[in-house]
Amino acid sequence: MSKDYYQILGVNKNSSAEEIKKAYRKLALKHHPDKGGNQEKFKEINEAYQILSNTQKRAQYDQFGSAGFEQGAGSQGSGFHQGYYSGNMDDIFSNFGGFGRTSDIFEDFFGQAFSQIQVEIPIKLTQAILGTKIQFQIENGETIVLEIPPGTQDGQSFKMRGKGRKHRKGKGDLIATIRVEIPKKITQEEKKLYEKIREIEEKKKSWKFW
């Protein structure tokens, strides 16, 4: 039976490589045997990621499905199946200078990434131009006050260190991305003001030619 690797990782066929990586990391932490997870599920997740994280293998899978990979799975008893290790994961890392248990490796490797909180903050056009202070709450209930300087651009991000989730080595960061809202409807008074601003901007452009 053909396996749906996209469904296994909880992504769709149009997902980017970064989205696939994030989904894999989340599931790998959840189902890792050293953390009490299901070993068979963990193997399945690794199998899916090994295929979808490789551009050539992903293209082959999209065209032919998982059957081609199952037929060329390699010799039995080697501890590998379709590109992922099916034995004790701690044995892999012990060959690289004794990094410690796999659970520690995973926590160190993924901990900081998962401890980061990302939020999008919508602001008005006038707030972006003139600057403002925005107050909002993050997932742990903490109230954050973000000072937005004049001239802030749409998509501009601000990092607040130590305001993210806790992990073994401390706390992650909060990344606040600004989204400038363009009004779809404006009053007559607002329209006159924007027209006045446009006139001033056009005058500035004409000054450059003198």
C-alpha cells in the first residue's frame, strides 16, 4: 500500500522545505521513543522526512508514490530502511564523540527553535508613520509593550530577548512582525487629508528637478 508521506507529516504537497522541516521536528519530539513516544510512529515520521526533505526523492515520490522506494529498500538486517535508521538512535550519536543520550541531543537541537514565539502585530498606517506603543498578550498570559518607531515598514520584525518559551538552557525570544493595515474604506475627511499628503509628496518630487 502506497504511503502518504505528506499526510504523515501533516503538510500538503505545496509545503515549502522549511514547513516540512518544522513539521518533522515537532512530530519527532512528540513521538521520540526516549520521550515515551511510539517507536513505529517515529520510524514512519523519519521515513517520510527522508523522502520529502530530498528534492530528487520528493519529485520521484510525487510522480510514482512510495512504491519505488519500498522496492529499493536495501538489504535486510542492516538497521536501515528507506533511508532512515530503525535501530537505537543513541547508537548513532555515540559514534560521534559521545554526545550523550538522544533525548538530550534533540532537546539541545530543537529546544531553542521551539522556544521562540512569533507573533504578527497589525497596526494602522498612521501608527507606522508616526510611531506608537502597542500592548498585547502572548500565549503565557504575559503582557508585552512594544515601542514601534516612526517609519516602521510592513513586515519589519522586532526581537525581544527572553520573552519566549522556556527551554533547558533558559528562555527563547519573542519575534514580533509588524503588519501595516491599509484601510479599505475611509471617510471624506480622511480622504481630504490623504489627498493633501499626496500633494505634498508630489511637490517634493518636483523639487528634485530644480
